[in-house]
Amino acid sequence: MSQKRRIAALAALAVFLVLAAAGCGSSNSGSSSKALVAAADPICHKVAVQREKANAALSAASSSSTQTLKVLAQVAPGVAAIEHSAVSELSNLRQSGYHSKAWQTLLTGMRLLANDTTKLATYAKTKDLGAVHSVIASGKQIRDQLTVIAKNQGFTYCGSTS
């Protein structure tokens, strides 16, 4: 994704975050939101499990950047694959009403982060530590926004980025 498109996506996420936060916590959540959470969270749980395994492998690696890049090159492709698969599966779920904007924001953010994980795999394989750090830093705002939206919408796993 080009830098221009990424900035546009971040701007859209910021706007949606404001809209979502304005409507969160109201009594409008209703059964459709609960149904969406019930359908989506198990899909996102699979991603969380894969991330936990990857994080454990990275934590077990020695503190050398060479070893960290090696482990990242091994685990990131699997994480990226499950993230992309989950976003595809989640995109088929429908959410009606006001909270659909929050849902679309979550999907957009998760898609951007899945793309970032793919980039991490590539950069780790080419041993480009600077690019790895850049991707991680550039996704921080997205991760923070997703966490807020997910919490406000009642998700346990969707929007979780750790």
C-alpha cells in the first residue's frame, strides 16, 4: 500500500473512531451487535492464538537482532496467513445499524495490520531490521485505535493486536 493510501486509511480510521466512540456504550448495542461479537470473536481467537505462539517464539529467541529476524522470518508468514484468512472470513459477517461503521473500521484496521505482518515477513527474510522497526512503529496508531473500538463494542479478541 502506498504511503498516500496508508495516510488516507489512517485518516478514515480516525474519523470512524470518533464516530464509533460517540455511539459506544449506549443502549443501542442490541442483539445484532451481540450476535456479531458472538460470531466474530471465535474467528479472531484463532488469530490471537497464532500471535501468542509467535510472540512466545520471539521471546525465546536470543537478544541478537540476527536471531530475532530469523525467528520473525519463520513465524510471520503463518501469522499473516491466518490474519488474512480471518479478515476474509470476518468480511462475510454482516452488521446492521449504527455500529456497522465501527465494524467496518475494525475490518479495515485488521486488514492493514495483516498487510503489515506480510511486510514483516518479507523484511525479516531480507534481514532489513530498519524496515521491520518502521512497519511496527507505523502500525501503532492503528493498533491503538482498534483496541479502543473493540473494547467499546464488546469484543474480546477482534481488534486485539497483541
